[in-house]
Amino acid sequence: MKFFVDTADTDEIRDLAATGLVDGVTTNPSLVAKSGRKFLDVVQEICTIVDGPVSAEVTATDHETMLKEGQKLAALAPNITVKVPLTPDGLKTCKSLTDAGTMVNVTLCFSAGQAILAAKAGATFVSPFVGRLDDISSDGMQLISDICQIYSMYDDFETEVLVASIRNPIHLTEAAKMGAGVATLPPSVLRQLYKHPLTDSGLAAFLADWEKTGQSILDS
Ligand code: G3P
């Protein structure tokens, strides 16, 4: 399973990339706005930090302008993945860009039917938003399960399921149990994954006992 981080904060990305656990980055217009930086500058910088796919989203809504924006973004770095919304124009743009060899992430997916359309349009990734479905009392993880099952039945569907809008470690572990190829994690959730109170208390007990021996590994 690949881990992407869902942020446009380059300090966070640098810090997390140093763990060796980060396979890519996803951004969206809201995350770029939060960074307070110029879109092209921030995306270009992210592409120098990670080698894997970096999603950068178009903001036009018509096919012709989306395609121009996508081509401009794709020219920034070889690891750019153009993110398009799951609309008729977005999927048309997805097809044009993937036919030209550009990676595309189809975002704002909220149904299995939409995910089938994204696969037929040749998307590299489809991004179902689990947290936002949970927010409206729909079952986000059921959608991941449905998409994984459908995609596994068709050899000609090469699109990877990129689980997005993850809000907690349970979303991540459930997605892993379903065989989703990628999860994009807010930095806080990636850090939460390390945590367990028994790890903390167990380590404290080991260190207290070790202290009593008066030994040091490096001085032995
Ligand atoms: O990047 C898309 C997605 O991960 C957004 O998450 O928390 O804004 O629903 P959220």
C-alpha cells in the first residue's frame, strides 16, 4: 500500500518524507489556499521533495481550459499528477491527458458508478472521499470496499483506488484490509499511526529497568 500525504505544507512534507514512508503527495485548491503560497511555486517545490506522484488540481470547469491547465501543470515536473474533478468535462480531460502519457487523479468521487466512469476514462488514480461521506451519515468505507471489488473484476481497469478525506487511523487500516492501493493521509493522521499507549508505557518500563543495570551499549 502506498502512502501519500494530503497537504501543501512543504515543511510538513519534508519532515514526513524523511521517515521514508511517503510515496507521494496530494494537494487541492483548499490546501494551497491554506499554505498562503503561489500554486505553481508550491507544487514545483513539492516535486523536488518527493519522487512519487504529486497531485495538482486544475481549477477550470470546461474541458478546453482544463486541458490547457493540465498541460501546463504536467510540464512543471515529471512526477506531476493532474487532478481533475469527476464531471463530464473532467473525465474528458482525464482521457486526453492519460492518452498523452500524463498521470491523472480523478477527484471528488462519491459513488461506485462515478469510480467506474473514472476507470473507463483511463484515470491513474480515483479519489473517493471517505470522511466527507461519513460527515453526511453515509458509509465512506463501504464505498471503498465496493470500488475495490468492482475494479478487481476487470483486467482492463488499471485505475488505483486512492482513499482520500481520511480522518483517522481506522479509515486507513480499514482501507488496507480492503486492498486499496493508495491512502492519502493528513500529516496528523500519519503521525497518529505510530501511537499506542502500550508502546509508550512498555518503552518507559524497559528504559527504567535498563537504567538500573548501569550499562551502556556504546560503552560496552
Ligand atoms: O485532497 C482531498 C481530500 O483528502 C480532502 O479531505 O478532509 O477536506 O475532506 P477533507
